[in-house]
Amino acid sequence: MVNSFQALQNFIQTGDTSFSNFEACHQRLIDAVKAEGRKRSPVDIACLVRHALRREDELQKGEAFIKVPRTFPYPDRETWQQSGIKIVGEGSDYYLISARPWLPDWLNCADESPESAAFKETLRRNYDPVPGDPFLKLVGLQNYRSAAQREAIRAVLTAPKNSTLVVNLPTGSGKSLCAQLPALMQSRNAGVSVVVVPTTALALDQERALEPYIRHPTAYYGDDSERGIARRKEMKARIRQGTQRIIFTSPESLIDSLAPALYDAAKQGLLRYFVIDEAHMVEQWGDGFRPAFQQLPGLRTDLLRLSSFNTLLLTATLTASCLDTLETLFGQPDGFKVISAVQLRPEPAYWFAWCDDEEIRMQRLVEAVYHLPRPLIIYASTREAVARWRSELSAAGFRRYATMTGKSTTKERSQLIQDWRDRKIDIVVATSAFGLGVDQADVRAVIHVCIPETIDRFYQEVGRGGRDGNAAVSLTLHTKEDRIIAASLNKKSTITIERGLQRWESMFYRKKLAENGKFIIPTNTSPSQMPGDIDMDGEENQKWNIRTLTLMNRADLIKLDWKNPPLRNNFDSQESYFQALEEHRNFRVISVTNEHHLLKDTWETQVAPVRSNRQFWSNRNLKLMLEALKTNPQRCLSEIFAHAYSIPSREAPFLRKSINVSRACGGCNFCRRRKIKAFSGIMPVPIPVWQNPCFYIGEQLKSLLKESNLILIFYDVLEQNKWEQQRNNLFRWLVIQGISNVVSKNLKNIFTQEENSFIFWFDIDNYQHIKMPCLPTLIVYSQGDNLSYSPLNHNQAPCIILLPIDTPDPTRSDRRLIDIFPGRSFRFESFCKQVGI
């Protein structure tokens, strides 16, 4: 039977593409050979042929060969050799070639090729799917991707009203579903959940994921075409009608144009969840070039005055500093919890190389790009560096690449992402602006031609590789100049105490009084009337004013609030409406929480520590990054990452449990020197975070329970056919009466999802009563099952147990439980008759 590599050989000889199951790397080569125009380059084809050969080497544990034409678009002899290809035979019209393992002397890799595991696509991820709950059928699933995902979704569904839940799960473990599924469940009759995402790419990606279940558009983004305007108008109408169900949008779009529709939905009680995906961006970007992120808490606060809804903050990279920020901004009004299962990424193998100058780095980068597997991302810290590396790739003959920076237009970004997905490009050269929301699972290599300013940024960017759970390569090429740039970027844009107070005075003296003692503060005012300040009224000045307000909010001098944007219907003309909208953008609503907010002493005692603390975390993150670069490190890179992402417990002002990190390493300098193989710890399984969740119990069941939380129902195994006929009706009745946990062996598919309920299913052979959500529970024992003692004695929530009539007393096997149980108990037929089944 022909395999993919043999079919690839046949394509190279004949052009035949009839084989239906090419591997991704083989299909990428075919696409490159068949491409037209400037994207058809012999250099790119050489690298893709190398990928196919090296993968076959690793899979077959031997040397693979392939015969290639000597005509365009295939490379000449020199290009083959530059890409690590041996010509082992040739004819007048062909070369017979194989690929050498890449062993650069500047990486100190001895006999271990940096790319071997990545070409082989060695499986590194070590967690398995777990059986799902019945409601997963809503999105066509039977299993959870991981136990951590299961517990996170259960925590979302059991969260009390108006609470905030931080969901901290590793990339690839399915955290997006933690918002999508509850949003769909809670909007089956009517409702809408808003999911704030940092990029249009992520909005579109999530829209695609839900297309089988929601037929109308769910991604809301800027598009001034006639079709785009109509699309947004229809989405706002559906929000107001309660039929939109879920919407993905940026913070800017939410604040500027979607807010009025959300206000209308909230007034009707239609708002279900307020979600921020990639919630660490609130801290990382909200302080800088995306201040809209830190306007979200004020908007949420005002919406909560109109309606009850829950807040979800999703992230894969939660630091102590980030968690403090999120708690400050979203901790009120009712309950702030974190559900966390932190397992470090096991896929990347980390390689670092010091370069004496830019010329050496350029040579090494080109060499690496010639040899490393595709797809591949190259990260730089500045737009200028991206442009420089793009030129170097072009000069080396590469064509299947694209670039992205913070200045890329929406159209350019969308085109790049589409080309990336369609395999029209193999390489992206970018700043940190690229990656969020680009769910390209098979990225095999990530190169840094810079030093990221924090270990957090480095980990996130390396994490773009190996999202399919298979091995990837991380290579960092760094110079002395990079340290200077990293230190500069690391220095937080935090205003000094003197300048901050000056800006605050200028804004506060131009305040307007709002309702309920709040103030409307202008953010476009100059910091003072001094000659150097009086004309300072541009965008950068406004950002500094917003940073000042954000800092004061963290220091608890003020609380950021919100005012609903103006409505078009309230204005006679479009011009007057746009003027009012612009004024709204240039103001912030705040409430004062410290009456001494204008005193310098207050700023010294309240604001200065917050400012210093932020810089402390930034400095620590840079130090950890620099430690990772060491040629002879004193600890595994996984320990450095664990240092960054472990969060200690806290007693005050509110109790917080510690967050520990399960270490993993695909290979680093420390481990290679000590012959330590790649390893991956076990992903933690979090326990329920809501100790006393609210639950509903129907009046009929409540009356049967009386003062007890436990009912035993005994059935006769000898009359199995009779009881099985009524069993399904009883189960449905119990669900309607409020049962949420179901413990059984083979009965999961019997339970249907009722309109306003959910069922959590547990296997009776391995469930642990203490680790279940504290919710009304049904336990169904079959003949021969061992009865657990704990549900008979420890039930904070109602528990119904069905069990065979001859079940022995768990404390004495010589007597039947039915004969000695002192609590509430029924025979099956009697119970069914009493409840009218």
C-alpha cells in the first residue's frame, strides 16, 4: 500500500496528486512546487524537500532518499547543499538526494540534532481526554480534552451570580470551550454572552469554531464595506432581541459601538456572561497601547447595576502580578475565584546562542531557516528589526514568508492569517503582535532574534509552536545590544509620582459632576499650563493621562466607572452625534475612594508602593529571561518558568490558595549537559472552587427530604425489566427537581439535557465524593457494586441513592442496609407512586 512519502516521490516524478492522504509537510511541498509568481522559489522548495526527507529519516530510523529533477522550480546544486542536502547520485536530468542532520558547532549540540524530535513530531503532550458530561452533545463532543477542562467548565456552570472566575489552563487544553459551552447552554431560550478578544483573528477563529452550532455571524469587528456595516447592524439587533447568543469582539469595538446594545440587553436581563479571553492582556497591553482593555472593568461595573451576570477571565499565562491586577479590576461585587491547572508546555526544546555581532547573527539565522522544519515563526522586538530580517530572508532567496507588526492593517493581518492557514507561506517574521488568536497547531519552530523583555513574553511566543502536542524547536539568537533593548522595553510606562499628581490635578480641576457622586474626568487635557506642557494634547498625552488613572485605580484612590455612550436616536444630525461620541471617548467616569487624593503625601504612601511593585515584577521577569540565556545554567528552564508562574497563597485581604506549576521540559542547556531526557509532569486536576454553590431543589423533592439531605431508594433486581421501564421517568423527574450530579456506571446516555439545567456525570467505579461539586446528587448502584460509606454520612447537598434491595450494610455484611437504615428510605415502586410517576 502506498504511503504519503512514496506518493510524494511519485508527485515529484510525474506531477500526480491523486493520493488523498498526504502528510501536512508533503502537501506543503506540493503546494510550493505548484505555486505561481514570486512565491515559487527554489530555496523554499529545497527547505521543504529537506523537511520531507528528515521526517522520513526519523520515522524510519534510517537514511531516506528521493530523486528530484534538475530543472526549475527545483534548486541547483549549491542551493541543495546550503539546505543540508547531500547529492548521492545524479543523472543528466535528476539528482538523487538525502538530508544531513543539522549539527551546528555554534549550538554545542554534540551529536544531538536540534531538529530531530520536531521532524519526527514526537508526541510530548501527556494528558488524555476524559469522559464528558451529557451537555457536551450541544457542541458535538463526547469527551473533555482534559480533566482540567472538565473541572473548569463545571466551575463556570456552578458559579454564583455576579461572581468572577479566572480560568487558568495550559494552551491546547481547551480553555475557549470554558466560555463557549456555558454561553450556548445559558442562551438556548434567549440571551447573549460577550467575549472580549485581543485580535480580530481570534474573533474570527472562535466564530469558525461555533459555525456548526450558530448559523449567524458571531465575530464583531471593523469593516466599513456595505456588507460589513449591515453585518454589525444585524448583530446589534440580535443582541437587543436576545437571539445573538454569543459575540466575539475587541475591547475597542465593545466600548465604542457595541455598548448601547449590551445596555439594552442588560436592562432586559439577557446578559449571561462577560468574558475576557487572553485576560493577561488587561495588564500587559492595558497599560500601554491598548488602554481600552482597562476601560472594561468600568463598563462591567455599570452593566452589573442593570442585570446579574457572571464574569470569566481566561488565560494560559497567569502571574502573581497579573492576578493581583485582575482581582483589583474585577474582584467586585460577589466572589472572585481562580480555577487553575498549570502544566508547562512540554513540546519545545530550547536552544540559545550568543552572537558577537549582527553579521554573525544574520548568518546563523539564515542557516537555521535553511534547516529547521516548517511552519516557522521569527520574532523580533521592534518594527525596524522585522523589516531588516525580512530583507535578509529575501536576499537569501526565501519567498514564502510574510511579516506582521503592530502597524499592520486589519486587511494585511487577515491576509497573512489566511495565507498561513492555506499553506501559502511557511515563515512569519513578526513582533509580539503576531500569534494571539492564530491557532496554527503544527508550527514546528520558533526563532527569537532578540531578547524578550520578560520571561512571560518569551514563554508565550515559544508557545506558538507545538500546539498539536508534538515536539517543536525554540532557538534564540541574541547579542549584547538586545540586552539594552530588552531593558528599555521592560521599563514600565509608569508615570512618576510628581508627574502623575500633576496630571491628576489638571484632569480633576476640569471635572464634571455625574450622578451618584461620580465625576466625569477629561483625558485629553494637558498636564499643566507650563510652556512645555500647554500644547500637549495628542494621543500620547491622552495615553499618559489614562495610565495615571489606571495607577490611581490600582492604588485605591479612585474607582474607574462607566457611562453609557450616546445613542444616535438622541441627536438631530450625524455630525452632532459624532461630536458627542468623540467627547465620550475623551472622558472617563470615576468615583473617588480616598478624599485625600490631591495630597502628595497620599500619593507617596498609596501610589508609590503600587508603582514600585509593578516595576519589581517587571524587573524580576527580565532577570528570569536573562537567566534562561546562560550558557551554563544552574537550573532547568522549567524551574525558571515555574518561578514565573507559581503564585503563593495569601490570607489577606481575601484568602487565596497557592497556584503550583507542573514542570515540563522538552530539552534545555541544563538538561542536555546532565543527559536528562525530555519530561512532562502530570497536569493537576483542580478541585471545585465554589464551596457553597447555590442550587435549586423542587418543592416535591424538598418535601420528601424533610429535614434530611439523604434518601435511599431500594429496587428489586429480580424485577429489573419492570424497574428499568420506570427508571428513565424517575431520572427525568429528579433532574427537573434539581439533581445536578449523577454517579452511575453505564447510564450517562439516559440523561437528557433539560432546558435550564445541567448534569455532571461521574463513573461510580472511580469517583470521589469529596471532590464533587456540592450539588444535589443522584447515585445509582448496580448489583455487586461496593457501596461507599461517605455519601451515607456527609452530604452538604441533597443526595438520592438508588441501590439493590439486598445491598448489605457497609459496616456489617451480615445484614441488609434496608433493614437497619434509620433515615429516609423508600422502595422504588412506593417512591414512584408518591411522586406521580
